[in-house]
Amino acid sequence: MDAITMLRDDHKAARELFKRFEAAGENAHKSKRDIVDRIIEDLSVHAAIEEQVFYPAVRSAVEQAEDEVLESLEEHHIVKWTLSELDGMDPVDERFDPKVTVLIESVRHHMQEEEGKMFPKVRKALGTSELRELGERMQEAKKTAPTRPHPGSLDTPPGNLIVGPLAAVIDAGKDAVAKLRGRA
């Protein structure tokens, strides 16, 4: 699968989770918590593979994409802070739903910019085989990507290539404990 198709598939999955959250009833706290936990995991992995593999490739292959990549990194940073706050927040908290709503709005904006501006430039700059190879590298990166947000960690190579897999090991431990407690 090529890199852009993979990212679009991730975006589609995120949009579905957002719709499920928005459709959940006001008192559907357990459902909302489960949906948000899935959003946290999916967006954490997605951000990691973009930061480790996709954005560096865009920076080197697409002329005048530097500003778009830097803006995307800043959007990721804000999203990761929000995700980290949601990770420990009780869904009964009065700010839980508003915080998720702001997250959803921010991520929808980010996806719209990537799909409307960045992806067409990347598709034009990279050939079919390069996009496929990039997609394969991203698929491999997913296997060792963090499953939780780490907003204070490095988000560009080479630092994130070292910190990301270490964070993923820590996340795996936290995920195992959460499953044991019945919250996964």
C-alpha cells in the first residue's frame, strides 16, 4: 500500500471514531471512554509514523513543503498534549466532552490540510514505487510506534527514531496493565 493511501485510511478510521463519539449519548460514559482510548492509540501511532517516516520524506522530496511540515508538527504537538490530558481524565469530568470536541475539531482541520494541500504535492513529487516503498517503511514503523501520546518527547529524526521505540515499550507495559484493570 502506498504511503498516502495508508494515511488516508488512518484518517478515515479516525473520522469514524469521531462520529461514534459524537453519536454517543450524554451519559454514555463507558462507551465514550472506550472510544477515546481507541482515538488516543490510533492518533498516537499515526502521529509517530508521520513524524518518523512521512514528514522527513516530504521535507526532502517536496519543494517548498517545509512550512507545511513544520505546521503539521505543531498541530501534532497540540494534539498530543490534548490526548495526554484525556488519557487520565474521567469521562464524567465536565471538561471531558468539550476537550474531546476541541481535539476532534483540531484533528479534522489537520487531516483536511494534509489531504487538500500536502498529499497532492507528495503524490506529484514521488513516483508510484517511491510511495509504495514509503508506505512499507511506515507500516514497519507502526509495529514499534508508541500507543500513547508523548508530547514532551522529540518529534523529528534522529531523536524520535530513538525515543519512539523506547516509548512504545513503556506504552506496551501501560497497555497491559490497563487491560488487566479492564480499561483497554
